[in-house]
Amino acid sequence: MSNLKYKEKITDDLTDTYEIIKSVGRGIETGKIDPRSAITNLAEALRKLDSAKYFIDREWNELFHMWY
């Protein structure tokens, strides 16, 4: 149905972000992650979100310019 050019990349980044955050949360609950590792992993999750936003913006700009 959707013919978005970057759909797979966006989906992968969002899925990775979800998995990282879930993993950090479990590590905190069980006490099996140190604060430095938690922060490092959450920083990686933020980079994944930034990447997804970048490709969403690109997708939007390409669609917008196609119509106008």
C-alpha cells in the first residue's frame, strides 16, 4: 500500500530504539546494568530516533515537492 522510499530504514531505527529502551529498563529492574552502560545505551537509542526523524523528514520533503 505504502510506497515510502525510506520505510524500511525508519521501521528498523524505531524497532532498534524500542528494543534498546526495553533492554535498559529490564537491566535497571533486575539491577544487571550499571549506570554508565544504561546512559550509553540510551544515547544510542536517541541516535536511532534522530536517524528515524531524519528519514521521516526526507520522506516528507520528497512527497511535498512531488505535489508542489
